[in-house]
Amino acid sequence: MPKFVVTYSAEFIRSRAVSAKNHDEAVLKAERQERTMQNTLLRSGYSLGDIELIDVSTDAEVSSSWK
């Protein structure tokens, strides 16, 4: 039986707590931490593509998009 290589996109959402001076720095730190995991993802057959910002909030704050 022939083997096939199937390439597809599998998305997930992750929330990460980071200490930062402001929203912009929080986004940069979270993205940097996620991209640091790239080697682990590659070993599992994943390649990290775009990171789409969904929400940034302070501790215990929930934006209107997640209420």
C-alpha cells in the first residue's frame, strides 16, 4: 500500500501569563516564549506559523471579546 504525506493546518488557542510594563510588551514576551518552543514542535512534526493576537488583558481582567 502506498504512503502519502498529508500537510494540514491545526490551530490551537493558548493563554499565557507574562509580566510586562504594558500590553505591547506582554504581546512581545508571549510570542517570544511561544516561538522558543519551536524546537519541541518540530520534533513532533509541527511548524509554528503565524501567531494571531486574540486578546491582551491584565490579571483578572476579561476583555469584551471573552465575556
